[in-house]
Amino acid sequence: TENFVGHQVLRIVPSSDAELQKVQELQELEHLQLDFWLSPRGLGNPVDIRVPFPSLQPVKAHLEANGVPYSIMIEDVQALVDLEQMQMLRRRR
Amino acid sequence: FVPLSTSTFDYTSYHTLEEIYAFMDLLVAENPNLVSKLEIGRTTENRPIYVLKFSKGGTNRPAIWIDTGIHSREWVTQASGIWFAKKIVQEQDEGLANILDQMDIFLEIVTNPDGFAFTHTSNRMWRKTRSKRSGSLCVGVDPNRNWDAGFGGSGASSNPCSETYHGPYANSEPEVKAIVDFVKSHKNIKAFISIHSYSQLLLYPYGYTTTAVPDKEELHQVAKEAVAALSSLYGTNYKYGSIITTIYQASGGTIDWTYNQGIKYSFTFELRDTGRYGFLLPASQIVPTAQETWKALEVIMAHTRGHLY
């Protein structure tokens, strides 16, 4: 089973074409294994990216170096997945 | 784990594929005069693909199609589909009487069974089908890029490892081909609604081209009314419009194909995450999400019923 320990979901709301372009650059970097939950779709629309733990540092550095504000939407994906599983088991019981 | 009846079924929790299939059988058994279960095909991993048919009789009546779960990780959609199935039964002589007197409703709750099973057993974030092709490093095709509408154009990827991989050819995925064959053989579907999550959108064609659909004005008006009804329940804010103008270019999409088949009332929902959970929407939000979506579905179904073509 795939686990998502340490994965975070970052939320970026591009407010300029320059910011949008910096986010789109991330889509090309396959080695980062980024999972775009919400893809770039224009200014003012949130872009949500699940970032595996090993890629967190380079991704945040890329955004900060280019002055692209972001927030952490989900601190630890695995924690939410575990919670979901626990709830399912509890309800089933 | 099989509930005693659809009245004791837990609509406020997420369920496995087996539990959902057991629910379907219960609903059919409890309502033999209204509900039947059709198998429209088998998946890559040879799972049955089931569609629930709600009909008060007649043959090949004008119909409404609703599907959920084509992207397997979007769990709130399959969970909402379960709730819709029960709601249709509950409303058969009230709110839906007018529609069911003249139309049938087809509901495909788990449109991507292999992917859905995989989210429960191996990877909660799996989106695509589970097709495997020799020579390809990666598994799966995006079933919402595999339709014969602008197939392979911009807005889909030719990289098998991409989440938006369009597949080797249109309808390569049995989950897509099953619906294509069903729609083509039925010939009388008047509305086609494909439900995704997340980001609070109600979309109509096209996604693969900036060309506006001939029925744009009407579809925009219906979407406006549907979104107003949806928001009236819990205040969830939706945007609406054509796929390409509201989000981005997406080729090979479901409702572009259905619209081009002549199904005028073709819509896609992107259900809520009004908070910050994305695909991991807490189960406590299943019922409110289904309830508000139902308000919008009622508008679309009533408009279709009142404007048969």
C-alpha cells in the first residue's frame, strides 16, 4: 500500500501571470513526482499540489525564490488517510 | 459486511466496492417494480460494470444518465451516488413523480471499479483506470480524456505516466467503451451528467475547443438555475460555464462526446471541497454534499423533462 507520510498539499493562488508561469514550470519537473489535485487554470483560481516529502524542500525553495506565496492545505496526507480508514472501520463495526 | 436494508445502510460513511455492490442488490430487491441492475461491461481486471435503471415501465423511454466515480479517488462522488440512488426511490411518487412518469433514470455509481478498488487496497490517490499495456512503464489511462471528442488534442497527455494520459486510442478503456456502447444502443438519452470532485463547478461542453456549443445560451441558463438551487441549501459557492472557458482545455472528455452524440443536456459537476481537504473530504460532508448536489440535479432533470427534444 502506497503511503503518504510527510506528503503535504500546498495551495497556491496565482495573482499574476509571472506567478502562474512559475507554478506551471513545476508541472514539467516530472522527477518531483508532483500530483496536481487542482491544475493551474488562471489567475485567482487555487492550484493544489500534493508534494511527496523528498520534493518538499525544492518545491518550497522554488516558490519562495520566485516570490510565489503558498499555504499548506494539508500538513500530512497520511494522517488524513489514516483518519479516513479509521472512521470507515469504526462505522462498519 | 452487508447492511440489513437500504434504510439501515450508513450513508454518512465511505464504503468499499463490495459494500456498494451489496447496496445496489439490496435496493433492487427492495424495489423490484422500479429498480433493476444492468451489467454494461467488464473492466480491465474483469470486474462487472453496473448501472442502476429506475423505470416505471414503457420501453426505451427518454432517459437521464448520471455517473459518479469515473476518477476513482474522488470518493465523495461515489458516496453521493449511493445517496442519489436511495433518494430516487424515496422521491419516486413525490418530487420525481413527474419525471419518472415519462422518463427513465440510469445511475452508474462506480464508473471506474478497478481504480476504486485500488484506492481501497493500494493507493488512495489513484485517479485513472488500471489498464496495463506492454512497453508502457506506467499503469492506467485518464478515463476523462479517452473519449472520441477531440481525442489526443491539447488538454490531455500522451505520456502514459501522466495523470491525464489519454490512452493509446479513443475508447481504449473498457470502462469508457461500455458507456459508449450503452449510449449508442439506447439512442434516447436526453441528459448526461458526469460527476467529479472537487472545486465547486458546474460545466457544460466544450472542453476540447473554444468553439461555443450551439445550445450555449440554454445550457448556461440551466447551469445558472441549477447552481442557484444548489447554493440555496448550504451557501456553497459554485462557478459555472463551459469547460474551456471556466477551467482549462481538456480533450477527450466525457460530456464533449455525449453532446456530440446529440445529448443536449450534457453537464459535469465538480463537487465541493469548500474547506481544505481536497479528495480527502471528511465523511461527515457526504450527505450535505449529496443533498446540495441533488437540488441542482432536480433542476436539470426537470428542465430536461420539460424540454424533451
